[in-house]
Amino acid sequence: MSKRDLKKFVSELTKAQLEEQVVELYEKFKDVKVYYDFVFNPKENDLVKEAKLKISNEYYPIRGKKPKMRRSVAQKFIKHYISLGVDAFIIADIMLYNIEIAQTLSSEKQINQEAFYKSMFNSYEQVIAFVFEKGIFYEFKSRVVAVHDEALHQKWMNSYQFIDKMERLNL
């Protein structure tokens, strides 16, 4: 069914039928329920706490295991929050938090996985693109620069990429 056909179908429904359709979608599909739960009761502070707790658990596990350092955990939250329409400031904060906590771990413990550094640089590029796209770069500029400086200070194996990125941004 095309969007046009859907609009036609919806316009032909009575108010009661439309309400019934929405309630049925809410009950049947988890994504619809999550969306409406967020729209009517955003609790963005709880979303931030949940995301930061799970991201930090990737680098500093609660149960004393070896850190998994999976970037995908943060990416999952970011993608989900973007689809919900969470405030761009919150999303950018989570994006930067992911890199910052990874840098905290790498300052304490030598990480020899090239994939880790590549992944963190990908996250860095994504957060820069995101804050520019949303027009909020200057609100996050100090944290973006701090991530760059920390990568250089720790002598990350791909620090030249961070330098390149900053030069392209004229910072």
C-alpha cells in the first residue's frame, strides 16, 4: 500500500474507526507502543540515564568481567532515540559520552585492538556530522575539541585522523 492509498483509506474512516485502528496498532506492535509511550510521557532524563548506564557497563562492567567495548550498544540507543524524535542535545550528549568513556578506559588500560580506535573515530565523525546537521555544534564544540585533544594526548594509533578532521573543520 502506498502512502497515498493509506491517506485515502484513513480519510474514509470515521473517528471511532480511526481510534480503534490506533489502539489496535498500539496493542499489536511494540514499536508503536514505545513511540506513543514516549510521545505522551517523554521522560528524557530517564532515557539518558538508561543509555549512559548501559554504555558505561560496556567499558566498566558491573560484574567485574572484561570490558566488551562494543560501539554497537551506543549506536543502538542513538538510532532508537533519533527514531523517537528525542531532543538533538540529548542525542549528541550520548554520542559524546560514548567516546569520552572509551577514552577514560583507554587512559587507564592499554587497548591493542585497532578496531577499537577505528570505531571511536567513526563515532567521532558521526557526532560532528550530527551536531552540524542539527545546528548545535557550538554548544558541543568544547567537548568535541576535548575528545580530539585526549586522542592526541593518549597517542591513539589513529590520532592523525583526529588531526585531519580538526583541520578540515578549521578548529
